[in-house]
Amino acid sequence: VRSRKTAELKADILEGHLSSALCHTANISYRLGKPQSPEQIREAMKGNNTLAESFGRMQEHLAANGVELTKTPATLGAFLEMDPKTERFTGDRRANELLTREYRQPFVVPDKV
């Protein structure tokens, strides 16, 4: 990045963008979520076998490491859907507001680069 030579990049720029976007999306979902009991989480995931299986594996892993979700509730993040063309969340104003923030001087990112 510093040399401005694409040959020196460790990955394609789009790959880096998408990887970062996944992390930011997860953080936004978490920030919009709230602590839930394991039963509430399972109920919210009803009908989505992939999520339910993933939650089950996470619960097993936590239990094996001495973490009980009944005593330390997990945060169930907001279910978010993104429009890939606009890179904005569909139907969630609060999530879209978290896509950026007010920057402090002199580290301001211009609206148009």
C-alpha cells in the first residue's frame, strides 16, 4: 500500500475490501444486538439449520471451556441484509448509520475521494 505498487499487495484489493466488510458487518450486528438466553437465541434461529448448528457448536465449545451461557448470556446480533450494489443495509436505518462515523481532525475522510 505504501509503495502504491499492486504487485506488492499480499491479496487482491477486492479480497481485502470484502474481508474487512465482513468484520465491520459483524461488529455492527453485535452493536445492534442484545444479550439473550440460549433458548431465546435458538428460537430466533428457528428455521435456519446452518445457524442453529453453528450455535450448537459454539455452545459446546464454550461449555468445554467452562463458560455457561445461562450465567454469561451471549449477545444475539441483529440479522442484517446488505445490498451488494450500494453496500448499504436494506431496511435497517440504525445499521446504515453505523457504516461511518464523524471523524476527528485532521483524520477526516472526505465524502468524495
